[in-house]
Amino acid sequence: MKLDTAKVQVLYTPSSGDAEEVPSILSLSACAKNPNGGWYYDNPDSPSKITVCPCTCARLQAGRVDVRLGCKPRLGIR
């Protein structure tokens, strides 16, 4: 089965609070343009891993991260 890269959700659940969807962005260079950060594929044409922006990574250290495959993204990070 081939992965639909447009249907991937990255969810962050802080140690106390509700889950938040982390937005997908195009690349590392887009991190600076997105104040809440996000995640991106290492290679958009043939992705092998998901990477998060440095500011997003700092937020994700106190909680849980889930990646859902086959789910169309719905929300942005709050």
C-alpha cells in the first residue's frame, strides 16, 4: 500500500491538556516563517522521515507525539 503523503497528521498531547495538531510545512526554511513551527518531510518527492522545526521540537519535549497515517490534516497548532 502506498502512503498518501497529503493524509498524515502529527498530533502533540502535552502532559496536561488536549491534543493539538502540528501543521505540515514545506521545508526547514519555512520554519522561520511559521511562528508556531510545524513538521516537514525530509524529501517531499520521496519522503522517508518527518522532521519538526526547532521551535516545535522544544514544545514536544513534555508530552506525547502521535503520527496518524491516512488522516487528512484538520487543525493547526494552538
